[in-house]
Amino acid sequence: MGRMTLLGVGTGVPDIDRDHTHMVWEGATGPVLIDAGGSTYQRLLRAGVDPQQIQAIILTHSHTDHINGLFALVFSMYLAGRRETLPVYGLEPTLALVQRILEAFQLEQYVTPIDWHPLEAGDVLPVPGDPDWIIRTAASEHSRPCLALRFEARQQARALTYSADTAPCQQVIDLARGSAILIHEATTAEPFPGHTTPQQAGEIAAAAQVEHLVLVHFSPRWTMSEAEALAAVRAGGFAGRAEVGQEYQVLEIEQAGSV
């Protein structure tokens, strides 16, 4: 069983009930954090996840709303007693920027030691600490280099895919193909470079033949109402299960069978 908990589902401008989009994968032996936006340490606690047990962090890209919680997170982890090295994965430009920002904070010794792991689009890696799952990566289409992620069971190839920030693109469709769950951004009401509308997300889910579509990086204030978004998904041709992601929502996927 794999499960993804949505720690935040909002856009770059948070709503009163939606923080920046980031999430945590909970595998058999420990959690893997995907991006770190907003009050990540506290949100992990609220989700019932011990921040000290994080096995690794994967950063999809370097925009502020996806990394701004990282620096307080590693500071708090140190203060709470973690001395174990924390692996952090991401594209080389993402890691380089994050390292410069971390240096600017001048946290001195008050930071959990970090082991930086550069990734390239197309890389495949085992889920840290969980031999039953792998992560496939692909380049999304965004204003900065960005990685989409597919968590896939080794045996039955059941998968959960996260688009990260992206305009509609074939790479994400190919990565998501046949996924049990597709978590896809839906930031804008009208087509916009580097982002996706709810209708476009529906088109992508239909093209990839996924079972379940969950919209994130979404705001009822800045995008459209939830009802309008779901109607737009249907207008995009997706007939499967569709919903707007909610804070602390848990998405479970079996290695075989149903979600």
C-alpha cells in the first residue's frame, strides 16, 4: 500500500484554507516529502507524519511556493534532535538555487545535514527506504525546469502520478499513462503559459487513460469554483472519478487492485 497525503493544495497565493501545494508519500518504511511550501513541519504533524522520520525530499522545481518551507523545516528538524543525513533530490538548477538560499539564511550548525542528489528528467530511482516502489521522472512544461513524478509499484505497475507545475504536454501524458491516480495542477481559468486549466487537466486525464483525477495548485478564488472546475474536467472529456484535492486528503493506492 502506498499513500499520498496532500499537505497543501493551493496556488502561489494561499487561500484561508489552502496552503502552497506540496505533499508527502507514505511508504512501508517511511515518508518522502514532495516539495516544501508553507508551514511544512507543522503540516506534517497535523497529517500524523513525524517530520523526523522523513526519508528524503524531492523538489520538483525552484519556484518560491514549492521550496519556501524547506529552510524552516531543516532548521526545526535539527532543533528537534535530528542529526541523521537528509537526502534531497532535484534538478541541478533547483538544488543550486536552494543551496544558495540556505547559505543566505546563515543557519550555522542549526540545520539537519543534507546530502544533495541531482536528478535529470527520465531518471528512475527507488523510493527511498521502500523497495516495493520506484519513482519515474519526466520534464514538465513550466517557466523553470520542473519534474513530474510517477510512483509505481515494482510488481503490478500500479501507479500514482503527480504532474507538478506544467502546461499541457505530451511528456506528462506519457508519464501518467494508465495511472490509478493522477494528481494534476489546475491553476488558471484560461490557458496560460506554464500552467493548466481544469478543462485541460480533464483532457490530459482522458488522453492518459487514468482512473482518478485530483486537481491541485487550485483556488476557488483565483481559478474558479470547485463545481465549475469539475464541470470543466468533464468538458475536457474525462469520464472517470474526478475531484478537487483538499488539505490533508489521503490518496491510497494498492500495489494491485483498486484505489
